[in-house]
Amino acid sequence: MPNLLAARVEEELRPIIGTVLAKVSVEVEAKRIGKSVETIDRSDLSQIADNLREALRLVVGVEMAEAASARVRELI
């Protein structure tokens, strides 16, 4: 089960990239930095935001990827 911060990141991403992609993105980005959705914390958000921006560009386009990254950065 995701911690509160992971759930909040997912919540911020949902309106931009949809429910399924938001959930998967949080899980993938947590793993990419060597953590799980249970262990990410605020210090990880900058790296997660950067990774999301790059990973989502091909899927949702540059503008939507930038918007998703910005929403995650707002949580820092």
C-alpha cells in the first residue's frame, strides 16, 4: 500500500495522465530510484519529477509531461 506521499503524487497526476498511468508511474519511478511506494519521501520528489518528465514525454507529449512534473514539484 502506498504511503501518504505516494498517494498524493498519484492524486496530482490523475487529472493529467489518468488513473491507471498515474498509479503505474508512481510505482515505476519509486523503483527507478531504488525505493517502493511505501518508502518514498519528500527528498525523492525532485528526482521523481525529473524522471516523470522524461518518461512521459513519449506517452502524453511534452506539454503534459511538463505539467505532470510541475505538479509533483509543487509537493516539495
